[in-house]
Amino acid sequence: MSIKPLYTAHAKATGGRDGRATIAEDGVNNGLDITLATPKELGGNGAGNNPEQLFAAGYAACFIGAMKFAASQDKALPRVPADIAVDSAVGIGPRSDGGFGLTVALTVHLPGVDRAAAEALVAKADEICPYSHATRGNIDVTLSVA
């Protein structure tokens, strides 16, 4: 599969799980500079953010974008309410074959949208979302409608 990127994000990490992550200013955005710390559950001090949190935030935001795009392309799907929210939980732990793996659970909140219509929208967004595409078949992802 060939992809022609329309946008490319750039970030820099130093020091690994106990370091820093930065996104440089691009003239439009202010950038980002965060302290990274290994979670206490993995033996660290937990005094900073970690890659799983960043992945969780990115996936949730991207999934909302995919729902909005799906709804704009298919008039049979419900409109996305302004107060939409996606709760994202990203877990990390040892794999049975060695190394570490991830799990993801997305819970979609679509106030005012009936369950069947919400589930259809979530299913279509899962087909469109680049995070869903990248993780499909690689990690366990659970989608649910609240």
C-alpha cells in the first residue's frame, strides 16, 4: 500500500521513558515540551507522562476525527454531536512470546444519538481511522458505545 502524506508530524524524544519529548514550534502551533517518566506500575516514579498516555490521547482524538469524516461522507450516519467524547485506555504488559505489548479500549460517548446509529458510526470510523488501521491485527482493540 502506498500513501502520499498530506501532513507529517515531527517530534523528538530523548532519554527514553525517563526523559523528554518535544514537538517544535512550526510557526502556527506553540509546540510541546513534556517530561517523560516510567509509570510506577512498571518500576518508575510516575512523575511525568508516558508514551502510552500520548498514544491514548492521539488515538482518541483521531477516532473523533474519523467519526466526523464518516458522518460527513455518509448521510445515513448520524451527525456527530458537539459534546462527543472518547475515553481511551492503553495498557502495556509482557507478551507471552517475550517483550511487551499493548491493549486499547475506546469508549465512545455520543449524547443524543441512539445506540444502533452510534454503533454504526463507530464501526465506520474504525474502518477510516489511521490509528485503527495501524493497530488492526497487531494489538487487541475494544470499541464500545457508552
